[in-house]
Amino acid sequence: IIQQNIEAARRFGACDTVVPATDTIVASTDGQTIASIPDRRNYYQGQTPQSFLLDRLDQMLGSLSPEEDAILTDACKAFVLRGQQVALVNGDASNIKITYPADLRIAGALLGEPRA
């Protein structure tokens, strides 16, 4: 995946490692009812690594307004906000993201660590 990221970053200036979305994505504008259910064939889950040409990343991040910066969920979004292409690199479902304590337990189970 690293070599693919390097090649994609050189070609496009930015890339994101992704896997196809497997969950149904539900959009809501009010947090209470469904506004739409998009076709998940068009959606991917972002992973790491994300890779960039450093000068392009610096340019994109430096161009953000405070409002745009406040909604930034990852560095690729800065490119998307500026209409720049971000290449997709195929990831692996086992490349899990550690965000919550439960994620650590899942990672431990994948590594075969005994439960505490």
C-alpha cells in the first residue's frame, strides 16, 4: 500500500487509502429522519495512510478559511474543498482505525492478545 500511495501522490498530488463501504449510508438533515440513502457503490471508507506532495498539502491547508478549517475531518478534505483530485488507493478491511476504547479491544483480538 505504501508504494501505491507514493506513486499516486506523485501523479495526483494527494491520495487516500480506501475500502468500499459495506454499511448502508443514511443521510439526515435534521438528525431525526432519513433524507436520503445514497448508493453505497459510490462510497468508500477512508483509511490511512493518506499521502501528499508536501508543497501541495501546505498550499491547500494554508488556503482554508477558518470556517473550512473547522469542518476539516482529514487532510484530503482540504484538496476536495479546493476542487483538487485525490486519488484512491485500495486498502484492506483489516487496516482498522483506533478511535474509541472498543477499537483497542478489536485490535487486540486481531493480534491475538489475551483479554484483560
